[in-house]
Amino acid sequence: MKAFYVILLLSCVAISLAAVNRCDGKCDFNPCVDQERERGHCCPHCPHGPNCYAGHQVIKGSGDIVTVVDGKNCRCAKKGEAGYEDNESICEDV
């Protein structure tokens, strides 16, 4: 079965020979920087779980503190954490 996608005004339609899936274009926030969209699905997902960038390194968003290459301790900001953007890392000198 082949599928094609039409994206119009923040909505998409996945059409296959078997079924038509309609999406309203309202996708939930994804707490990751490596989100992917699977064929037949309108909204992307996080294949590796929550994560964020700390410099050029992707770190897990589990709340654990990770020491990155430049010697700083970093963690992913929690959704809505005051003063930080979603998927942003918070890093401090050791």
C-alpha cells in the first residue's frame, strides 16, 4: 500500500488504499530535539524519549545531571520551567 500526505492549513490527511485517517493538525508538545514523523501518522513522536541539546550533545531529559565535554553540569529544563524554553538545557560550571 502506498500513502501520500496533503498538508494544508495545519492539517494533514493520510490516504491509503485501506483507510483515510484525518488529523486536526493539533499535535502535543514533544519533549525532544530528535522528533520523527512516521508514515501514516500526522503528529511526530520522540523515538529516544525526552531529550535536549547541551552544546552539540543530545542529553536525556530524565532530570539527571550530565557532565558535558566542556566540563559543565547540564540537565534538560522541565516543560514550563521559569526562564527557559522547552527542550533547552540548563548548564552550570562545576
